[in-house]
Amino acid sequence: MSDPVQLRTARPAPDVVVLAVFGEIDITTAPDLEEAVTRALAAPVAHLVVDLSGVTFFGSPGLATLIRTADAVDGRGLRLTLVAGQLALRTMALTNTVDLFTLRDSVEAALRPN
């Protein structure tokens, strides 16, 4: 059984949403992540930062959610940046999906202009 995932949203700027994720992202909790991302993108936003550095397990359902998010963001001309953390980065590396995302080492780095 999965530990409950914790999701926290912050707005460090009017057009930026930071979604911090804590706990396990698996088949049971990925829908919670998807719902949080959907809510974040429903608000006026130009840049979504998903901070996965607090994730303790990152399975393929979480990765699928992020791939769908990347497609949705790209289709709307928005920006998505991931703070991957080691576990999420490992899953992305094993599935050859690292190049699908813009990755940064910290939320602070993600918030810097390109």
C-alpha cells in the first residue's frame, strides 16, 4: 500500500505555480498528481514548476502523468520545469525520457529566467 502523497502549491509570481510533491508516486497516487497538475494549469499560469525532490518512490504512472503534462503545456505555449530529485531522475533515465523535460537542480534555479 502506498503512502499518501502530499501536494503543496505555491505562487511565487502571478504567472508561476510551483507544485511540490512529497511521498510515493505510483499507480495509486498518480491520479492525485494528475489532479493537482490539472488544477494548477486551470489557473492563469505561464510557468509550472513541479518539484519532485521530496518524492520517495517514482513509478511509471507518475512519469506518464508528467509526459501528458509536458504535452499539454507545450500545446498551450506554456513552460514546464521539473526539479527531478534522484528517484524521479532515475526513472526518467531508465526509460530514456530525460530529454522530454527541462530539468533543474532546485526550485530557485527553475524560477530563474532562461
